[in-house]
Amino acid sequence: NIKKIEMVCKNEVVGSSNVLDIVVQFKVKMELKTNNKIKTKDLILPNIYIALVDRGSEVVLAKMTSIIDIKNKEDNLIVNKKKFRFKYANNDNLSIYFGIQ
């Protein structure tokens, strides 16, 4: 289960092109429930799935996955911290979707 997502987006215009350079930093906190008999070294984990979507045109602009590392923990939650960068004409109609794949 994804319990909490923290996200910071920063953007700036690139030169005279009016294209935005957007940097997204995210921190996903997840809860992983397993059978205690499963050995964690043999465990195949899903990935965090991230999609950037232009809501106006309903077009998926980019899709990414982020590997889950069960060693990164805060309390009893697994934490995944990453950042990515992309360029796009504007950010008025952008949505970012997170899920588990």
C-alpha cells in the first residue's frame, strides 16, 4: 500500500523558448505486508509507477518506474526518494499519477 506521497515541483523557463524545465522530487512511503516465512532475499518486489499526463489532451507524456528498496525505512514504512526532470510547454494541465506496478 502507498500510505503517503510528498512531492516538490520546481520549474523555470529555458532561455527564450518559453519551454519549462520542471524538476519533481518525491518521497513515497509504503507499507509492505508479507508472510513472515518469506525470505526477503528471494522477494520480488513491484516498482513504483509514475505517469505524467496532460489533462487537457488526455495524453500520457512520460511513464517511469522506480525500484523499491526495502532497506530504506522510516518507522514501519518503506521509503522511496527520487527526483526526475522533464521539459514541457506549460504546467497548467499536468497531473502526476503514482501507483504500484
